[in-house]
Amino acid sequence: MAYWRSQQGRGIVLILLATLAFASLDSATKYAGKLAPVLMLLWFRYLFQAVATFVLRFPVQGRTLLQTANPRFQALRGVLLLITSACSFFGLQYLPVGEFTAIVMLSPLAATALAAWTLKDQVSVRRWLLMTTGLLGVLLVVRPGGQVFSWALLFPVVLVSTYAAFQVLTSRLSGEENPYTTHFYTGLTGTLFMTPVAALYWDTTAFLAHWPWFMLLGFFGTFGHLMLIWAFMRASAVVLTPYLYSQIAFATLFGWLFFQHVPDGWAWLGIAVIAASGVGNAVLSVYELRKARGRPPAGGGGAPRGGGFWGFGGVFFWGRWQAVRGMLAAPFKNLGARTAYLVFGAVGGSVGAQLPDVQLWRVSMRPARSRPPGKCPSGRLAGDG
């Protein structure tokens, strides 16, 4: 229990709250899209973020909340996230929440590829293999004849592309901007762009009848991003990234609870492959960071060793195999059990990998109070993904 009271433990709890909020946002969006115009919902989601951030942070930061050294980059970043959100809001009207979320989780890998192309970052062969594996997982989910194969797949495809660009730009701004300032301008940019559009589709009757859903969407989006900011202020990206994939489990569970949808066997396998490649990418980041610091894993070079590696591998792949065996032999009727396996794979292995007696996965970090305010140790802005 002492671990969960540490800065890293609190960061993990906050990141799990963020993924729960984002899965709730997606589920609420899918339902609310049947009650009110989607463009009105999208406008209010950004208006809520801008107003809530200003109300919460201006009394603390004063005018510094509004000061930015990169107004053009802030505007471009806001536009990229707005396009991402629009693809999400419209795509969820046609696609199941669980499968949609799994495809979107390919974004960090796509961002790695985009950074290699635009910023000339060096990407190892193992990381390219992980990206290829994640793409194969997507193909299993969206295969012809499957539950989600339709023209609506264009929405998550565009979303992955724009969100990857968004993440690369976020990395570019990370050393120069306060995350709350960026969070505010992201909401403000979306509000300014969407206000004239929402006016064309305005429905006063729908707004007055279903205003609690508007508020709920704004709350989930803003709350989730604030949880991300606070999480990255307490722990590093290499510690927190694997837990982002718990959003797939939450989204799949909500899809079953609220929309009575359960992915088919091949989709489950694809979801598992996507999550495995994403978590593997995070674990590889830890390994490469340790190596770059001149402190390779115990026992010399080569593959990672030790209890953390076997804890991760054992829990992760055991959970995946049990889910795959159940879906191929006699498909699970118990969604709770299948979701639990996803959680074990994406989250449980990471917990095992961070046990205090395993030095490989314990990345030394400065205490949170010694970091420059608003910057996360990963070298990118905390929050907004």
C-alpha cells in the first residue's frame, strides 16, 4: 500500500481516472449524438474546457495563464485536436466504442513514425516491428466481413493521423509552455472555430431538453485532461504510458453495458494485439532510457532480465492467451472475465514490472517538487494525450 501513496502510485491512479473519463466521454458522446446535433455537442465540449480552465487557473496563475511564446503553434495544436475530436464524435455514431478506442490507441505508434519522418528521430528496428504488429491488430479489427467494416472507418483513420501530428507538436512545445496555458488555448481554439459552425445547426429545443448531456460531455473531457496533467506531474511517461491502454477495457465494458455490443472473436484478438504492441512500446522506452543513461540491465546487454520482465511477460501474455483461447474455442459469454483479462494484460503486467525489488523498470526521477512547474519529465506537455 505504501507504493500507492508515493508520487508514482498517485500518478498511476490519476492516469486510470483519466482513461475512465475518456471512455465515459466516448460512451456519452455515442448516446448524446442521438439526442442533439453532434456539432453542437462538439462546440460545448470545447467551450466547457475553456471556461473551466480559466475559472480554475486564472485565480492561481493570473495573466501568466494567457501568456504564450508560440501563439501559432498553440492555434495549430488546437485545430489538430479539434479535427481529432470531430472524427471521434462522428465516428462513434457509426462504430462500436470498444473497437473504435482500440484503433485510436494506435496513435502513439503512429506519432513515433511521424516523428521519425518529420523530426528525423532515430527509431529502432524493434520499435518498427511493434508498430507493424499494432497495424496487424487493427487489420484484424477492421477486416472485411467483420462487425465494423464500413466507410465509417475513415473517421478513426483520419483521427490517428491528426492525433499523431498533435502529439508530435505537443512534444515540440513541451519545453516552452505551461500545460495549463496550452490546455486553455486548446479549448479556446476549438470554441472559436466551432461557434459559427454550431450556430448553423443550433437546436434550442434539443439544448434545453438535454442540457445535462452537454454538461456531462464537457465535464468528462476537461476532467480527463486535468487528470492527465496531474498524473504526468507525478510520474514519468515511461511509467504511465502502459496504463493508458486500460481505456480499451473501460470502453469495451461500457459498450456492453450501454449498447449491448460485444466484439467478435477476431476483433478481440486484434484488440489484444494492439494493446500488446502499445505496452511493448512503453516497455521498450524504459529499456532504451536505462541503456542511454549508461545503466544497462543487470547481467549485461541483450534482452531484459529479472523478475520485472517475467512478471510483465507472464501476466501480460497469460491474460492475452486466456482471452484468445476462450474466443477461438468457445467464445466467452462472460464479458466481465474477458475485460478482466484485458486489464491484466494492459495494467497488471505494468504493476508487476514496477515492483520495488526490480531495478530494470525503476526509472530514477527527481521528486515532483523539483521539476520546473508544468513540465512532465518525458519532455512533452502533460495532458491532452
